Amino acid sequence: MRIMMGLCASRILSRVLSLCLSLGLCFGICFGICFGNVRPAIAAPWIENLPHLITSQLVTGQAAPSIHTPVLLAQATVPPTEILSRLFTEDELQKSWFADSFLAQISLAEISQIIQGIEGSVGAYQSIEDVDNGFVFTFERGRVPAHLALNGQGQITGLLFETPQLTAVSIDDLVGEFEALPGSVHVLAVELVGETDQLETKQLTGQLTGQLTDQSKAIDIASLNADKPLAVGSTFKLLILQALREQIAAGEHQWDEVVPLQEAWKSLPSGFLQTWPEGSQLTLESLATLMISQSDNTATDHLLNIVGRQAVEALLETDTPVENSNRNDRNRNRPFLSTREAFVLKDPANVRVLRRWRRSDERRSLLSALAALPLPDVNIFNDGPQAIDVEWFLSARELCSAMDEIADLPLMSVNPGLVNPNDWEKVSFKGGSEPGVENFTTALVDANGRNFCVTATWNSEGGIDELQFSTLYRSLIESVKGYEDYHVTRQKNLKQQ
């Protein structure tokens, strides 16, 4: 998660993106230059999908060049480390610390809430150090990288906190913290191996769980309710991309195939294609890139209509029940909804249609009725979770299976999610969210060519503490790196015996 405060009207933007079903992802509480892609800054501390051209550094995980201002920092009369540390050490935030342009977008009270949220996640402040291209806070239970921009008077004009990372926490402890979250949670961290002759040595540090995909077998590093399907928000878009890739491989489509935008296939944000005129031309690759990196819902619905919902449904031939649902087996995602259809069903004005949907054994017969209804207002999620049984339900193993099929595509690395892409050879990411639903799914390749998948989902009718969840998730990924170190060390020790 990245928390960036600066240049966009959070109160206005929170009304625009509180409804989004996805994490696209600018990873955090972000008050930057944005075009309507922000969920509530404090109540739901995330930025969904900043337009790529505006936030290319942020989206690609290279935020520092756009937010760190070395010349002005060097000229500051108060050391930058002191400017940052006093945010956590002084009893009250002072208006004089911030530029007027900064406070025009976010109040001192809101900044104070953000500070309190960080302390609640990683404990009391201890110290700060100046590192290359930024700063690192040390807290009682973790570390938080940060970036700072100042004006000529030494006032804060930009402030970015990256995802907190818990320190000295074991994988078992992290799984325990996930399990303690209210509601329903599933977690899975696996190493993916393709050659059977690797399995005997790999089992020394993990449990072999069998075939994950045609290409890979999986060894569990961490697992919690991994076979339980939960609502995953926009992470379902991995399946649409998987179906598209299969059809391209079969010669049914081409990546450079050009299609026009159709008004009937437009949806609500996240994304921005809904603002483009009908007939605008895009390639399938462009649509797929926007669907994954920006979580563009209009791009998603175009691709779903192009590949066909039956093609996506065919990827989920399972008989696993959905918790708290009378719809079990493989019909849990049938018919496979478009984002537009989901928004219409969640619209409180369509409660009668929703009741029919919930009772119906012939849901496909209702799709034409959904198509005839208008999209709702963007504010329908302002009062919290809305009908989170209208969703896309996938297990943690299904998510890693889908990710494994498409992680090698270049477009999967445009948005690296919550990790620093410089720490890995390749990062592929998709996240999903709506009020009451959160998912992160990341495929990782380390310097030794080893492949990992880490996914976590939280469903809660009472809402999601996204800072807490993202902190646990980022810490789990860091523990996967630790697992790799442990594996290498153990193999060296075995060879020496």
C-alpha cells in the first residue's frame, strides 16, 4: 500500500470511487493527482486506480522520482527526518507544517487519522532514517518506507507512506493474525514447481499439495481455508484474461485485433474507458492491459462479451460450496456476471430484481432484464457493503491456478501491487475490492528463477480494515522471501553433511 497525500480533492473523489469493485492499484490512502478513482480516504483508505499516464511512476512502483524532491529537501532549514518524525512524536499536528495547497485537499484531522492508523498497525514510533530515494520509519512492530516533497518554505506538499511491513513475525503468526480477522478469510502462499525431480528436496520446507495447474505443482508455504471460495472483487478478471489467452492461442483472436467501444458494454469506474466515446478503437491487448493494471470495468465487460461468459465459466469446473450460500457446486459463478450486471444488481433501487436473482434457479433468464436497467449512481456504496453475495467466488487455489496461467504476460507486470518490483525478477499482480471485500493476488519470480504465488481474501459484512489487511499481506510476501532464504540455507547444510 502507498499512502500519498497532496493534490486531489479527496472529498469529491471519494464519492466517485467508493463503489469500485477492484484494486487497480495505487496501493493506499492517496491524495495525489487523480481523476475520480478514489474511495473514501479515511473510512476506506485506498486509492483504486489512478490513470496510468498521470501516475506512471506510482503504478510501476517507482514513486520516489515523482514525490522525492532532493534539491528542496537539501535546502530545508528543518532536517527532512525531523519534519517526518514530528508527525508521530508531537502531540498535535501544526498547520504551519503543511502547504496551503496540501491542506486544501485534506484536513489536519484526516491526516491525524492516517497517522493513528499506521501506529495501530505497527505500534509506537521509534526512529527514522534517510535512505536512497526516500526514508524508512521504524516502529515497535514494523517498518514503513516513506517519501516527501517540500516547497521552498520547507512545508509539506507531498507525503507518501508505503505499505507497513511487520518485522520479526513468523509465517505461523501471520496466518494466526489472518485467522483472527472477523468474517471469512482465506490465505495461500505456495511455491510452484514444474519438474517432478525437484519435489523430493522441496518437501523439506513445505507440504506438497499436488497439481495446481497443467504446468505447475504447488508446495504450501502458508495456508488458511485455501479451498474455501470467497468473494474476490475484481480479481475475477484473471479468468477473463485466461480465457482470452486460450482463444488467442487457438487462433480465434489476436492481441492486435481492434474492436470499437460499445455503449451497451460500458460500466462504472474503476477505470476511465466509460468516458470515451462510443466507437473508439482499441486492441484486445490494450483492453486487457487496462483491465488488469487499471482494473478498468468497461475494458473488462468488453473482453467478457468478446470471449463469451461460457468460456470463462468453463474454467471453473469445480463442486466446491460457497459459504453462507444455498448455491454450491460449479454454479456458484454461473452465469458469470459482467461488472455492469453486478452494479445493477447491487443498486438499492433494484431490490426486487435482486430478490428474484437470489431465489432463481434460472438466473440466465434474468440477464436480459439486467441489460435493460440503467447503471446506478456512483454513490450507492457510501453506506457500506451492498449485497456482497452478488460477486465472483473463488478459492485461494483457484486464484493461484488462474494467475499461474497468465503471470508470464508482460501486461501482468504493469502494476506490481503492494511489493517493490526491484526486489524480484518479475511481479504479476491483480487485486479486487468493494466495501466488505478485499483480495490481493501476486505471482513472484525470484533471482534464482523460483516461482511463488501469494493470495489473501477477506470478506466481512462489517467492512474491511484495509490498512491492517494490506500490512498482513505485505508481511506475508516478505516472509516468503524469508522462506526462500531458509530453503537455500537448509539445502547448503544438507550438502555439507
